[in-house]
Amino acid sequence: MSTRLRQLRVERGWTQAQLADRASVAQSTLSQYESGTVNPTLKVAQRIASALGVSLEAIIDAEEQPMGETA
């Protein structure tokens, strides 16, 4: 999720602070999500996806899906 999250944010020309504000999360927390240090809860991931204007599935990297599932 971290790579895709950063990619979507950068595509929109937003800073981490701007996305964090739109998704109602702390900028430091968003930084941890983007670095892959921490994963957001489903509720927070949904807020981030909504702020980006994409589906939840759009912010999940294919390589992070459980084994046995295809992208």
C-alpha cells in the first residue's frame, strides 16, 4: 500500500500534510503509512482513499495481496 499511496498523492501534486489534512490523519502518521512502517486501519485507509478520490482497492499494491489471490 505504501508505494501506491505515495504515487497517488504525488500524481495529485499534494504534500503529505495536504493529504493528511484531507483524510483527517496526522502528517507524521501518513508518513509512516507511506514508508511502510505502519499500516492504517481499514477505517483510516477508507478515509485516505476517499480523500484521494479512488476506491480502497486502488491504494492497495498487487504485491501485498494475500497468497493465492490474483490482482
